[in-house]
Amino acid sequence: MDQFIDVRSDTVTQPTDQMREAMAHAVVGDDGFGADPTVRALEARYAELVGKDAAIFVPSGVMANQIAMRLHTSPGDTVVAGYASHVVAFEMGASAKNAGIQFATFRDDDGFLPRDAVLDRIDAEVDHQAGVRAIVVENTNMFAGGRVYPLEELRALRSATSVPMHMDGARLFNAQVASGIPAATYAAEVDTVMTCLSKGLCAPVGSLLAGSVEDMERGRIERKRLGGSMRQAGFLAAAGLVALDTMIERLADDHHRARRIADAAEHRFGDTGYRAIECETNIVAFNHPSARHFVEQLESRGILAGTVAPGRFRLVVHAGISDSDVEQVVAAIGELA
């Protein structure tokens, strides 16, 4: 089959014509020396959007999370996170290898951490358990189906502890568009925050990490240690600037289309307990023992989908998916057996 409808992830997005034009004419310099003006402009723009004093441009969201782990912890420390959060389950054990930390994980199926359980784990340091030195929250929560972290829950957790908090906001602007709450309002409750440019925002490469000036100065050192100090990176940063300026509001289209697919999934698989209301942004995800079989069936119908765990089926809508594509996905879901 020559052309597939690809709903495996929003990482498959293509840069827009405006991005390609900006990349072709970007003013660049050596970012290793802090001398790339386009990178500096991108970092300043993101810091402004999330209400932080400084930011650094990095090759990937994994690297942004790993830098944050190094900033907030020392080897042997414990970090609290969701049991299937990206930093725990989808970074190939990077935090153990790069930062020497261990995780205390909690179920966050509704998109947020169980506050009382987290506070109990922090308090357990007096009972000879390894001290919790950081908390990771994920907004939106990918494994939970793109759920938005409720602001009241985030504020309640922040007000209950002084433990540093990092937000994996790979899809933070999806949360902003879905909730109407500015990204800076969410980010105000955490010490560091990252966002991917190469998912729903359609830039070809890159993520950003923001926090205090001091943390970002240290972050540049950790970026270099991890091999992420890029040189004439302004070509990539130029696309990122276009992404931040032109691609955020259009995420609402992805959310609307995903909800159409979620309605079909609820109709076909309501016996699994999945409800379309769980689809708050651009991800449809639910449990089914035949999940991998469904992936094979859809591929035979020209649709690329995926799983994120045994029995966990996922479809992700993005800028490359049209209304016509959605209707084909909906029809195919109705035929799954």
C-alpha cells in the first residue's frame, strides 16, 4: 500500500512550508559558545510562554527530562513519578544510567499523581527509606490517553511539599488549548518544565527545558555532558519559533478529530470500560487483550496504529490527519474483531 494513515504518534508530523522557509534563511552561530541568535530567540520565546526566567534548546524531550533529573537529584536519590510516565517507562532506563536515581512510582490512570500517597512516600524518609528529591508530573499524561493534569491537583501537591518538581510537558500546549489555562499557569507550580517542538507543533527536531537562570546555566553543562551541545542549531531553532508562533492554537483541530475517534472506540469497545470523555486532547488509548492484533488489522486497512504496553492500544491525531482520514479510521475501528 503506497499511502498509510499514520496515527502511531504525533512525532510523525512534517514541518510546514513556513518552517522550511524559516530554516532556509535562519541566521546561525555556534550555540556551543552561546552565539546562535536564532537559538537564543527560541529559548527566550519559550521561557516567556511558560513564565520562566531562562530556557535551553536540546535535541530531544528525553534529553530535557534527563537534564532535569541531574539538576534535581544526586545518585541514590528517589524520584516520584507515574508508573507509566515517559521518564519511567519510555526512556530506556536513562534516569538510572544518567542520574543514578531510583523511582517510586504510583498509578496515575486519571492523569495525575495520588497526592496523599506521594506525601506519605516523602515522609517515609524518617523511616529509613531513600529520600525523595524530585517529583515528575506529566502534562498531558500520554499513557492515560492525553489527560490534562488538573490544575487544582497540581497546586495542592505543590503547596504540600518543598520537594523540587519537574513537569514533563512534552504536550503542554495541548493541555493549554484543551483547558484554556495558559502554559505559564501550569509551569508556575513546578521548578522546571520541558516541551517538545517535534510532536503536535510539527517542528522537525528539538525540545526546550525552562527554569531559573541558575538551573539553566547548570543545565547547559549537563547538556554538554550528554552530548547535546549543538553548533549551528539556528536552522532547527527557526522551525521551533514558527511552531510556537503558529501551531499552538491549531491543536484544537487535533483534539476535535481525536474525540471523533474516541466516540467510535467507545461504541465498539464500551465493554472495556473506555469512555470517550477520557479523550481530552489528541490521544485515544484503551486496554484490550487483542490490542496488537488490532494494530495488524488496521495496517491491512492502510492505517498505522500502535501499542504502548501489552494490551494497551493507542492512536494519536496530529496535523497530518484530515477529517477524511478520521472517517476512515472510524470505519476501520467498527470492523475490528
